[in-house]
Amino acid sequence: MSPRTGVRSNGTVSQRWLSDHSDVPVHVLQALRHRGLLPDLHALRPEDVVVARAAEATGAHRTSLEAASEREHDLTVVRTVREAMTKKRSPRTLLLVTANEAVITSEEHEFLAAKERPRRNGESFVVLPLGVWMAELDAILQPHGARGGSIAA
């Protein structure tokens, strides 16, 4: 394990590390794993910090009996977050989540267009600062100011 980052040599992290760096309680992480939204305990990776934050913020950790559509929606949010993390992004990258979709935006005009439909239809939506969360994760993984992660200025 790297003493500076807490990441094991195989690239995984502990549930405690994930909880500490995501500010998501352990019981919520367990619920997310139980619902299949996070990998098995021994397969947790640093990027799951951002996934856990997004899943918790959108209510994906609920443990009540849910409709299949809710489960599919939660899986869509997680897939969208994981996809966003593989692409070039900026600190301005946002995730807009409605009851029916999850949209990644990086430019102001994209965000304004994405939020117009739910606003016009009176739907509620959540906006999450994925780019900021990813930049925070990069800072954790590259301590002492050694930038060079995947966040573009």
C-alpha cells in the first residue's frame, strides 16, 4: 500500500478509505454494494469515490423495495459517472440527473440546454459537481502538488 495515497499495490482501496475520502458513510457504501452499484469489497478502486458520492446524492443507496425502473435509473447514473471518468474532463464537468436521465455537461451552454427540458416540464433535477470531485480525487492520488491527472484546466 502506498503510504501517501492509501492505494494498495493492486490498485484497490479499503471500504474505510473509500468512506473517508468520499464522505459517504460505510453503511451507505454497503447498501450501494448490495444493490450492485459498487464492486465487491475487495475490488473497490479510488474512482469509486466519485461513483459513491453521485450514487448517494441521487438516493441510489435506498434499501426499500424499489421498482425495476428505479434500479435501472440508478444503474444509468453509475454508468454515466464511470463513463465520464474515462473521458477528458474539466473542473466544470457537471452531472445533471432527472427521473429519466443522467447527462454529463462540461460547457455552460450544454448545461443550460440540458436543464431546460426538466425545468420547462416542472420536473425536479439534481446537479452534481463531477469535475470538482474528480479534481479532488486527483489531488488525493497525487499528493504534494504533483499534478498530471486527467483534469484539464
